Amino acid sequence: MTPPKTPQTMKPATAAKKLGVYLPATPQEFQESLVSREELNTLQSDPPEWLSELRRNGPHPRPTVAARLGVSIAGLARGGVTEALTTEQINELREEEPDWLVRERAVQAQVREEEERIAERDAKIAAKADKAERAERSGRN
């Protein structure tokens, strides 16, 4: 007989990351307790008001800030943004468009172009390999 399964739990930091929120801004009870997979699923499907408010107005974790500004996390650091920002602060940066933000967006655009170029190249290589493999198989039969 197998022992009953214990529910899978995660640290609050992991749960906050999966929820896309800044852990220090969450309620104290969330920060101090383990979160089960079931609780996480409930938070995702039916978020309480505090979670909806955090997602809407922040403060937001760096990955969210970077995504909303269209830059990388490293670009945020190069721009001097090391703290979590609110939606209002993010919108202010968008409106002001400081030099570092314009520069980092250009860098991000170049990175995306390069990633697309590499993906296309790899797809062509894979297609050639697949074609060669099919030709080899049909030659054996």
C-alpha cells in the first residue's frame, strides 16, 4: 500500500514569479506560507482583489517592467532601473522616452531580428536534412 500523496508546494517567491507579481508587494500571509499547486491554480483562475490590483497597478517585477517597456532586463539595469516600478511609473517612462530607453529598444529590436534570422537559417538546415533523409530512405527501398 502506498502512502497518501502530499500536495506539491512551492515557496512564495516561486508562486509570485508564476503569478507575475512582485513578492514584497504581496500580502504578508502570502509571503510567509507555502503555496500548493491547487492554491496557485485557484489564484490564477479566480484571482483575489489584491492580486488583480497588483497585476493592474504594480509594483511590477523586473521581467514585467522590461516587457512593458520593450527592453531586456539587462537593458533596464543599464538604464539605471533596478527597482520594481508601478504602472504609472512605466507609463511616465514611455511618455518621456529617455535616451537610454530609446537606445535599449533599438538593441532589443536588433536582437529580435537576429533571432529571427537564426531561426530561419536553422529551419532551412533542418528542411535540407529532412529532405536528404527522405531521399536516403527512398533510395534504400
